[in-house]
Amino acid sequence: MTASQARTPRMVGIVGSAGAYGRWLSRFFQQHMQLQVIGHDPADPTSHSPEQLLAQADVLVFSAPIRHTPALIARYVEQSGGREAGRLWLDVTSVKEAPVQAMLASQAEVVGLHPMTAPPKAPTLKGRVMVVCEARLQQWQPWVDALCSALQAECVRATPQHHDQMMALVQAMVHATHLAQAGVLREYQPQLGDLAAMMPYRSASFELDTAIISRILSLNPSIYEDIQFGNPYVAPMLEKLVGHLQRLQEQVGQGDDAARGAFREQSLAANHAAFGEPALAAGNYTFERVGYLLADLTERNALSVHLPEDRPGSLRELLNVFEQHGISLASIHSSRTPAGEVHFRIGFVAGSDVAAIALAAADVDASGIGRVLA
């Protein structure tokens, strides 16, 4: 490919611009890639028309509900009438075979994208995975590479079919098992109380599982519905999942030594061998690290501080205040608020002088280094 053949967009069009990902992508393209962005969304009467997107956008991004995306793309193919030749069409849905196949009916170059996260509070996808399905890509390859680099995601390439097979496990199975757990917890509420009543008895595993349940139930329910119903590989997975649970139910119901032996062999030993020692060791270490993190975040002897100036040395100045007051730190973690502010949660060693911490907090506020939140 020669330099003259490589394509660079002047304008990006987003179909579904009023949705959560549409809004996030609009900010990203404008702020991080310095591109003009126009969008269409039925929920936004002030948005551009589909015809304006087709006429003006060099890159067209479909960010619509999974169940509607293939038919929506088909309408754009028909209305475009070949004008899309030489342009790039993308989609960001959680299922890839049907949307990519619909885009391939156009004359555009085609890439399916799947960021493995809800729209983040952060400005990029740093620390997150994004699956990239390069279905028909030539002249736009350098720009797609630049897009992946700018997003800062951990990009993994796959075919649409392989993606959907993986998502039946990575997404649909995880959601299904946790929604089943949610149903069981709901049925036990009359006897044992709600989730708040159960949490004092929590293990790290229970806390993590209920956090995932809470995440699923807090976000857009139509997304989770479509992940189950819109992926053709989910039904066979669910059959296997139910089969394993039924086998365990039968073994526990039988209850004798033979049943226990079968459980050890089928559920423990066979799975241990299939996963392998390296993967098990890495996963176990991850669990331990998350357990330490949860312990840090539940430590009551802590302060949360927002640093308004995002510049080198600001964190060092903050920590120096605690050093001046003779306060030893046990942990420090960063997180983002829904508004995107970075907050540092600072934990102190047991027995720290509460009065000294209060004085240090007052100094942080007074100096303008940071804003103490709690």
C-alpha cells in the first residue's frame, strides 16, 4: 500500500449517537483524535439525518442495540447505494457475526469492534480488552491501527464467528450464572434477609459475586437480554451449564461415598487437569490480589482525596503532607467517580493518631494540593 492509498477521515458519523457508547465515542473522537463528529439517533431530535451521515462521514460507526443493528445496517446499505465505497464502516456491538455480515453487503471496508466493557468513566479504554474483527480492510488499515493505539485497549484480533463463540462463554455464561445466583438469593430473602443482611457473613468470593450481580442489575437490561438471545452459540452453552449443575444436584442428592468420589473426579480433578497448573496459579494469585484490595477498601481508617491538578509531582506533594505529620500509610488506591474525577483512597496503619490525620487533612485542603472528600 502506498502513502497515497492510505485513508484518513475528515469526519466520523455515529449511528446511535445519543446512547451511552455513542456519547462516549463522540467525546473520544473529538478530544483524542481531533476529528469532527456528527451523529443520528431517534432519541435526539436535534441529531443529523441518516442521509447527512452517509453524505459526509468518511467513517461510519454503528452503536445501536444488538437486536436492531443488522436490520439498521441493511437500511443504511440500501440508502447509501454504493456511495460508501472507499469509506470505512465499524460497529461496536457485543455480537459480531450478524452485524459484520450486514456491513459486508456494503462496498465499504468493514471492521467489527467489541470493547469488553461498558462505556468507561476514563477517556480511553486503557486496561480494557477490545476484540477487533477485520473483515474487509485494506486502505483503512493504518488508520484502524492508529484508532486501536489511541484507544489504548488491549486489542485481540478474531473472526466474527470465533468472537461470538468466545462471548457465549466470556459474557453470556458469566451473566447467566450470576443472574441465577441473584434469583436464588431473592428466593431466600424471606428466610435470611436481603443482601445487606447477608454481607456481614461474606467471604471474598461472595463479595465478588454479589458485586458482579449488582453490576449486571445496575446497567442497561436490554444489553444483557440481547447478549443471551442474540448470540446463536449461547443456547448450546446453557445446555452444557445446566447439565453440569444437574449432575452436581444428583450427586449431592445421592450423598454417599460413590457420589462424593464422582464429584471429586468430575468437578475437581478433571477440571484441575484441564485448566493446568500455570493458569490455576495465575488465577489464584489474581483472586488473592483482589482479596487484598477489598480488604484495603473496607478499611475505615482512611481518607479519600481528589487532586484537582493532573500534573507530575502532585501525588508526591500530597503524600509529603502525611509524612510531615508522622503518619504511616498502609495503602493507596485510585478510582474514578461517575463524573470522571480521579480520587485517591489512602489507608493508614492500625493505631495511627486520629488527631494527626485530621490535621493533615486540614493542611491538604488549605494548601490547595487536594480536596479531602471523606
